[in-house]
Amino acid sequence: MSFSLECSCGRSLAVQAAQAGTTLRCPCGAEVDVPSVGRLRELAGRLAYEAGTIDVIRGMLWRGELPAGDRCAISGESTDDVADLSVEAERIYPGGDHRAYAWLGLLVSPILLLGLFQEPRPDVGRETIVPTPLRVASCYHPKLRRSGQRALKRWLRTVPIYARLLEEFPRARVKVGETA
Ligand SMILES: [Zn+2]
């Protein structure tokens, strides 16, 4: 069975189950630790799931199907205006184990620990920014900028595919005026 691991540089590396526990070298020069087979399976499942909704949204953007509808998400009035919202969805990458080694380093040698912290963190929770343009009449744009996460998510959920994204990433953060 083959899996793919993502390097911190963004490349996908193909991995065979037999390589579990070894180290790969990415073309960028970084070493990527291959986790256990169980963890590889877990990651494969999770990443496949994540790719689902995000890819659907990117496809819809590409085809010009977003922003959806012609009504303001806040007022319900008809509008052509668009607010540039985006959702920062956290993706989990392999290498959480590095953290455990870092704590081990603390016990063993402060210098080793320093070395571990200086490594570019290849692993934990890199963000994926998903553009989520939303129909919002321009008179409400200042209100959007002042609004908290709860309100922003409520308005985003008026679009079914965004609702699905937020359901899959409960800890996602909505940003106003920043698109990838
Ligand atoms: Zn790389």
C-alpha cells in the first residue's frame, strides 16, 4: 500500500508501507520522518477527507460558482457585492512525534533542545487558507470587519458548501479581506 506524506516545502512524497519508521529525503533537501503504518493510514484517511470539501470549494471558485446566490448573507437583500472572506483550516501533518523528542531533549541536554527548536517545524498543524467569497452588500462590509468569529461563521453557513467546511474544521478561523 502506498501513502503520501507532505514535506514542509509543500511537496507530496510517495511512501510505501515498508518505509514506515525510516526517513525520506525530499528534493528540497529536508528530511521527512515516515511515521508508523498505523499513523500513515490515519493520515491518509484524514487528508483524503480534508481534500474533499476544500477541493470542491476550489473547483466551484474555478468554475465561477462562488460566491453563491445573489442575496446578501447579512440582510437577505439582493446584491452584487462580494466580501472577500477566507477560512483558515488547520491541517495536521506527521511529525507530532518531534514534540515528544523535544521534551526528551529537555531532560537530556539543553543544547540538543535548542537544536530541535531551531529546526524549521516541519510538522504541526500547518494552515490551509480557503477563499470563501460571500455575497455581502458593501454597506455591511465595515460590520463584517468588526464582527467576531461566531457571527462570521453564522453568515458563512448560509452557503451550504461553507457550512460543510466549517463542520469539518470546527477550529477554523474566518478572516475578512484576505484571500489566498
Ligand atoms: Zn521538501
